[in-house]
Amino acid sequence: MLTDEQLRKGIDGLTLDQLVGQTLCYSFDSFSDEQYDAIVKKTMPGGVYHWKITAERKASLMRSHNKYCPVPTIFVTDVENGTDAIVGESVSLPYAMAWGAADDPDLIRRAHHAVAKRCRQDNIHLALAPVADINYNFRSSVLNVRAVSDSPDQVIKMARAAVEGFQQDNVMAACCKHFPGDGMDERNQHFMTTVNSMSREEWMNTYGRVYREMIKAGTMAIMVAHIALPAFDEKIDDYMGYPPATLSKNLMTGLLKGELGFDGCIVSDALSMIGACSMMPAERLAVEFLKAGGDMLLFPLPSDFDYIKAAAEGGELPVERLKDAVLRIWRMKNQLGLFDCEEPILKGEKSEISDLAMEIAEKAITVVRDADGLVSNIKLKPGDKVLHVCSFPDTPYAKNTQLSVIEEELKARGIDVTTKINPGHYEIKACIDDFNYVLVSVCFNTANNGGGSMRISWSNAMTMWRAYLLQHPRVIMASFGDPYKLYDYPYIRSYVNCYDHSADTQRAYARLLTGEIKARGKNPVSFPGFFERETD
């Protein structure tokens, strides 16, 4: 482990080209191998993001960086939900709201340490996680179940556990997101600059408190988002409104580094998002991010290297600001042992992650409504005839989130299951009397809703048309995503929140239906008029 003095001395020895390169974290998936090799040769990036690349492509990526980069590269990916980023892996942790419902920080800590060990085996060092947002707006389509809770205390408890799990033994760096805090605006910062509308006092007592605790927990990085915070900032003009945090010196340097005292690495959210790139010409984005106090650029273009270098040569971007950014990046690399030039020998077992994911899924299932004890007393048995009605958003993204595991698990136990996806009311009328139970599984989440809304559409409503389905005496609805589905189906009398659509969550729900487990989850969010939060 190097000292700060040694790190500074190493930085002082870099050329301007090498200095600029250290701030860049390209998306490898955006380029061919040949294109990327040429980019690395010229710009010598300090980091690279990749997602589900083959072993052959990973080898090509490593060759380019080992050949041209003057210092070890930090490899980055999204690790919000287990090891999905690793090619060939299929182990997902349930969404963060399931952590909140399970209410077991030790379990979340162990799960994230298991994920970190497996990622580090694949030479992945920086997790763009955990989500430290607060889901105050139930209409949010970009956050929703990605958030732990609508309680700052519950977010702190579970996000801190995730940070501790990732960073235990310096296996992996955590990057809490999305500063200054998502969950107020129902819009999506991928599509425009969104707004956290809290007052200064409200923000300091909620999001500010969360980030203070994440900093105390030692998070090595924080991601700043394309979210404005007007209470702490100044308008650009009457048309553009307030700047996103990614372009705001008041928010990055004044608030995050200054008032909150963060001395780690500030990572931008993807610069390709409309919430950033719509605010100024492309050639200004990277320069303004660094000038405002940011350190590592996520998803820059190769041309950003030239823009940053020109700004430094012209005196607009002080070289000392560049050196400060690189120092913050290098401190993270140093803490992870990257300057030792050897990856630690770790054992990250896929089976360990799978076992922990299943434990989270089982502990998270929450019974919200239980008319006549239908859910608490259910015990499907061999020979029972079950109609499984699946409702999905009418979007191209929904095809990857089918709930087939529920049917597989029930059939394996001798239960006669017929599944229908977004059936119309006449189809329901023609068959419903043939079944002992009707299971309605709704799956609306951030992975399949298309980014705009979590609300149901006509294709979902037609399943309930003329209420043929509701006339059956044993109907249970379970939501495998958005926990607020009673807003769309207020007439449902037996309702369960599962928070997640992973195979493990589906298996856990099947076990609930057969009486093998009991629901233990607590409501991690409040929904006035429907249910109250049960966690703090």
C-alpha cells in the first residue's frame, strides 16, 4: 500500500496526456476490439466499464490496457443485483427494496461480500452500487424497487450494510448513488434533467443524512447524477432551469466535498444520458464536470480526451484540479491493492451467492392484504388446478421478465398449472370455473416498463374487464416489482409484495403457496390509504 506522498509523487511524474487519461472510464461495450485498442493507445484511460463480455473480449480488453496504460486500470460495472454483469452468470440478488423488506443488515452484508469476491475473481474492482436513494415518489419509474425504502433510516441501515460487504477486506469499492438523491421526481434522468425539490433543511435531514452516513461507512466513491437540487444551487437561465449535479460546482465541490466532507472519488453518471448532454454542447460536458469538482468520467467519448487536454493547456482547467481528481482515483486504486500489480486470490462461489439470494427473497415476501386468511392458510397440494394469470407491461422490454419459474416449481410439486399472459376477459370467462385457485402475478419494474411509467395499460385492464376473474372465490395477486400495485388494482382482497422477478424470488413465492415457508417481510415503504411502513 502506497502513502499519499508516494501517490502524489507518481502523479507529478505523469505527462498531461497520462493525467487526462486517468479521469476517463470508457464503456468498452460501445466499441469494437480494434476501435478500443486504438482509443486506449491514444488516451490511456484509468478505468473501463464493461457488461457481460465474453472471455475472448475480456482478454482483448486486458491486453490493450496492459500494453498502453502507465498505471493499473480500475474495471467497473453495475453490481446492483448480484453478478449479472459477469458473462455466463445468472445469479441475481433481489432488488434493494427486498433488502428493506427482509430487514436483515447482516444478511445484506454477507450477500454483498460474496458478490464482491466473485467480481474480484473476474477482475472487476468498482461496483456502481449500492443505490442510496429514498423512494418518496411512488410514481417513480426509474427508482421504485431499486430503492431500499422511503425511510432514510432504513436506507442507511441497508445501504451501509451493502457498502461494508463490498469493501470488506478491500475486495471491491462501493459507489453510492445517485447524489444528490433520486426519488422525489417521477421523471427519469436518462430522458431529461430531473429535480430533487426538497428545501435545504429537508434535504439535510434526509438525503444529506444518508450521504453523511455513507461517507462515515467509508464508501470509496459516490456517483453524482443528472439531478438538480435547486435549494443549494443557482439557475442557469429560465429555459434550462437548474444544472444537474454532474455540472454543478455548488453541489459537487461546495456540498458533497465541502459541507459533507467527502474526500473519496466522485464518479459521474453516464454522460450519454439526456439529463447531462442536453444542458450544453458536447465538447463542454467533460470539461465542466471536472471544473465543477468531479473526478472520474463515466462513458466519455474519445473526443473528450482532446477537449480536456485543450482546456488544461489553455488554463481554463487548472492542472492542479486534474491532479486532485487523479489523486482521488488513485487513492481508491491504492486501497484496492491495484498498485501491488497482483489480483488477490479469492474464492467467490456462485452457490454462496445463490443461497444468500434465496434467503433474501424468502425473508422479503410481504403479505399486504389477506382477506379471510387466504394467503396465510394456503397450502397448494398435488392435484390442485391453478390458473396462473401473468400481467406485464405492453413494452418490448417485458419479454425478458416472464414468470415461468412459478409454474415450473408448482408443476414439480404435482400441481396442475395453466398460465395465461395478459389474457382478455372472454378468455378468463371461458375457463375460470375449471380452477381451484387463481394466481395473478403482476410484473412491472424498472427493467421492463420502458422508462416512462409503472402504470397498467389496456392490455392489463382487459384481464379484469367485466370482473369475471374477481368472481372466483380464491384469487391471490402478487407483485414481482412495483410494490404499489394496489393503486392500479384497489379491488384485490388478497395481495402480496415480492419486489423482484428473479428466479429465486419466484421459487420463494412458490414455496409460500405450498406452505413450505411463511411470509416474514415487512412493508419497507408506506402507501397512504393502502398500507403503512413497518420498518425504520
